[in-house]
Amino acid sequence: MRALQAVVLAMLLACGAVHAAPAHIDAAVPQARLAGSATFTYFGMKIYTAELFVGPQGYVPSAPFALELRYARHLKGKKIAEASAEQMEKIGAGSAAQRQAWLQQMTAIFPDVDEGSRITGVRALDGGARFYRDGAAIGAIGDPAFTAAFFGIWLDPATTAPALRQALLRQAAPQ
């Protein structure tokens, strides 16, 4: 029976009916599954494709989940950090002092990216955020307030990209 399940899963993966989570996401989000994906564009230029992975409980802000961004162009890590801090301000997250401290931490973690680079943010069980580049750990920020603010850029109802949020949360209900 187990062999049959493996064959069926392999067939579903091959035809795109199931989207398996990358190994670093599987390790952080038990029973991870794709909830939704969307492409972010800026003035018609594709910037990245985002994918939200959730556990069997669906999207719960206080439970582990992962957001992976696959970049479509070269961007400097410093610019990614600055844009993140600006978006946090736009959704009303944190104080000016908190955002400045978070900006310094993000600047130290976020690398430059090229077309095809993947940056994954994981909301960990302890409330902190862990970051990966192409599946390899690059840093963490343990502050739960940062974690809420950072993922709020995409998932908070006040996001500046509501269509992207809706697409990411498309299949985020519990299973």
C-alpha cells in the first residue's frame, strides 16, 4: 500500500497537481503545502513570484509558515531591506525606532539576488523569522514583533498589494 501511495504522489507531482515544498520548508513547516502563489510586478516589470506554504492547520499567523520569493531580476540586498522597512511603515507596523533596528538587521541578512534566486522567510514555531537563500540558511531575527511586521507586508489586511495577498491565501484554509 505504501508503494502505491508513493507512486500516486509521484504521478501527481509530475503532472503539477501537487506542489511539494522544498526541503528547507518541509523541515520548518510540518506537512507543508502550497496555499497560493502570485507574481509581483512594479510598473509592469516582474519583480518576483511569491509562494506561501502552510501546514495542515492552514494559514495561522501564530503557527509556522513559509513565504518564498523567486526573483525575476537583479536586486541589491540593501534595497530589499529598505523596501521591506518602507512597506512595514505603510501597514503601520512597529515604531520608527523598531523599524530602524529591523532595517539594520535585514540589511545584515538580505543578500543581493539575481534572476532565479530564491529568498525564503519562515515564521518559526518560536515566533521568530528564519531566512534562507536558495535553501541555505542566511540568518534569523528572533523578535516576534518583527516577524508579524515582516510577513504583514504580504499577509496583513492593510498590505499595499491586496490582490497578491488574496492569491497567496487562496487555499490557506485548514485541511
